[in-house]
Amino acid sequence: MAAIKWGAKRRLSIALLALQVLLTPFLVAAVLPEDRLDALYHSYTGGGVEVNGPSILWRKMFGGKSSLTANYYVDAISSASIDAVSSASPYKEKRIEKSVGGDFLLNKTIMSLNYTTSDENDFNAKTASFNLSQDMFGDLTTVSMGYVRGWDQIGKNGDPIFAETANRQSYRIGISQILTRDLVMALNFETVTDEGFLNNPYRSVRYLDATSATGYSFESEVYPRTHTSNAVALHTRYHLPYRASVLGEYRYFTDSWGVRSNNVALGYTHPYRDNWMFDVRYRYYKQGDADFYSDLFPYRQSQNFLARDKELSRFNNQTVGLSISYEIKPKDWAFVDRGSLNLSYDHIRFRYDNFRDITQSGASAGLEPLYHFSADVFQLYLSLWY
């Protein structure tokens, strides 16, 4: 039986995006990235899903006016998630992502271009992005804007005839302001438009069926073919007298499917001696459900659009994380100026308010226990500046 895969991928994407909430860089004076080589190993475990793999990132400056970058990223995915075990079968697969890009400096303006490809056995995505940032008012203010265009090709294992596409566009604008010697704030707005096949070709919804032994049966989910979302986020960073800093973020999200979400994040960075840096962080996220979501529909084809994706349900998650960095100061390394060894761990707890665990036996349809799970994310990476 074909595996239900997209639910696990979407949960993983949301979990990994949560880790970036306090890592969003504040735009500073127009300076190109330094020459750098990063080697990363990441691991995600939670909800029956295991994802791990390496990543290599390379940056190189040319002539002081341009900087090129290349990235190779691999996900090895093994899933026996609730989606897979309740409606299909566990699966294993590999996703390979490649990207190239460049940053170009002209006076106080930085222009960035990037192109990414992501390949799986039933899903191929291509993404191109353009970003522009401009310093002004004595380099105390940085204004940025960006555009992203994506092209997805969607297949379905076991069905060679199935072929769909989706087009995605994103527009971003932001402003970063140095308010005092110690306080920096940034305000960012993003709108995303999607068009095409936007749901999971494997996932099903369930509906009440008195003729079934379980009390319900399944039918394919159906989504609208257009989707628009808007998000606004406020970031702050305050530097403390003893080289430490406090970070904060608030983000609000809304979309045309009726989903509303809020998240708040806090972080603290503390140096120790000359080589060590410690980061602790906390994030709380809460969202409402989509207009066409239901854990159990009253009958077959009860409405035009149908969804039982738990990432469109009403849920919340909390993340607690710790990062440790050690700065390497080599004396006799031929081409390395300095380095950094970094270890990051995050624990995430998901709780769903109207998505039920149908793998639990003995309960009547619609009265099963609500689903919840925890996830652990590890990242170990080495950075070398040369």
C-alpha cells in the first residue's frame, strides 16, 4: 500500500522552522558574508518519524564585491507516523536538496540571488529567490525586500498516471532599526500565494459509517486549489553589559483557509570566558483549525473541501532548546583563520485539541483519545572561516 508521507514531512518542516525562530538574523550594515565552510549533521525523532542526514555549506568572496555560496543537504526519512500506521504503511525515503547563490555588494546595497532544487521519488521542487537590502540613516536602519518563486511537481507512488503541479510565490519586506547602543528591533511582513494541487495525494479523511466495524470509513481529502497567507513578526535583541544578550519574538499568522496562529519566543545568550557561548530558548506556538478541517465528518462527501491533516487542526506546541558553541583559535592551521564547534538540542511537545488517535482501540468513533507526541532535534556542526 502506498505510504502516507506528506504529513510527516509537513510536521518535520514545522518543527525545524520552530528552531529558527530565535536564529533570524538582524540585518546589519551592508557587509558580505565571510569565507566559510560548514559541515552539519542533524537528527529529528518524534511521532514515529526519524530524519537524519548531513549538510555541507560553502561560501567564498570574490573581489570584495561578490560572495558565492553552495549547499548540499540530505534527509534520510523513516516514518511509522500516525498517518502511516492508520491509513497506509510505514516508509523509508531520501530527500536531496542542492542550492547555489550569490550576494553582490554595491555601496550600501546587497542583492542576493539563490536557486534550490529538492528531489524525492514522488516530489520535485525548484525554488528561485531574490533579496535586496539597503542601509540608510547612518547605517542605523536597514530596509529589505524579497521575492521567492517555487515550482512543485507532485507524483504518487503506485500510480504512474498521477501527475500534478503547484506554483508558489512569496513576497517579503522588513525593516531593522538600531534604537540604542544595546537595543535592536526588526519588523518583518510576508505574504505567500499558492496555486495548484495543495493537498496530500496519499492522505484520507474519515467519515461516520454505520456499516463499518470501526464506525467510520475513509475517502480522499480535497483541498482548495488556491491558498494565501500573511504573517507579521517583531524581533528584538538587547545586549547586556557583560557581553550577554536577550532575544524575543512575536509572530502572527493568518490565511485564506481560516487558520490563525500566534507564537512567542524568548532566548538568552551567555558567553563564558573567551571560547564558549551558551544559548537557551523557549517558544510557544498555538493555532486554530482550517475552515474545512474535521477529525470525523458526518457522512461521505459531506462538503466540497475535506481535510484531516493534523497540521490544519487546532493544536499547540512548546519548544525548549539549548545550544553550546566553542570557538576554535588555531595557530598552525594552514588555511583556517578560526573555527566554531556547535551542538544544539531542542525538545518539542505537540498537543492536538481536535485530532484523535485512531490507533487506540476500544473507543467509539469520535471518542478516541486526543493525539500528542514529543520530538527531539539534534544538530552538530563545524564552521571554519578561511
